[in-house]
Amino acid sequence: MMFCPKCGSIMTPKKEKGKNSLVCSCGYTNKKAEKIELKEEIKEIKEIEAIEEEVEIYPLVESDECAKCGHKKAYFWEIQTRASDEPATKFLKCQKCKHIWRDYK
Ligand SMILES: [Zn+2]
Ligand SMILES: [Zn+2]
């Protein structure tokens, strides 16, 4: 739990564009929390790049439409990016155009 340095109220976590930040009803936002999330984002991108070469060994599944080409089959795998008690992040890679995206469902 975190308290607002401005007014002392309990700050509430808020998800914006996939990033976590802490906000207060007085309008104060914890920018530090945003920066930490950004670093994790970079780490995840590196993990995607590392796995790209061997992704074809992963199962081909029925997926949502690819944002780039509309194809509905993608390779699927999961990566444990954060603490082990949190659910793994699901990744999909379009069979056709090799576009990679994260499945937030
Ligand atoms: Zn406040
Ligand atoms: Zn595609």
C-alpha cells in the first residue's frame, strides 16, 4: 500500500495502456511506478526476440485475427515474466506474417 506524498490519502493502482501506476484522488500520479513498468516492457521485448528463432516448435493454435494480416492461426507459448505467483504472459506469433503479440485474456 502507498500513501500520496501530497495529501496522505491511500493511492489506488490504475492500469493505463498496459502499464501500472498509482493514482490519488487529488490528481497525483506516482511516476516512479510507471518507470519500473517501462523497464519490464523492455525486458519482455528482449525475451520475444530471443525466442523468435525457435518459435516454430511451439503449437499452432486457433487465435484471434492477426492485427497485421487477419490470419487466424498462430504459434502459441507462455513466458513467466514476473513473480512466479503471477500468471504467465501468453504470446502468439502469426503463422503467415510472423507478427508477434501478447494475449491478455
Ligand atoms: Zn493525494
Ligand atoms: Zn499475420
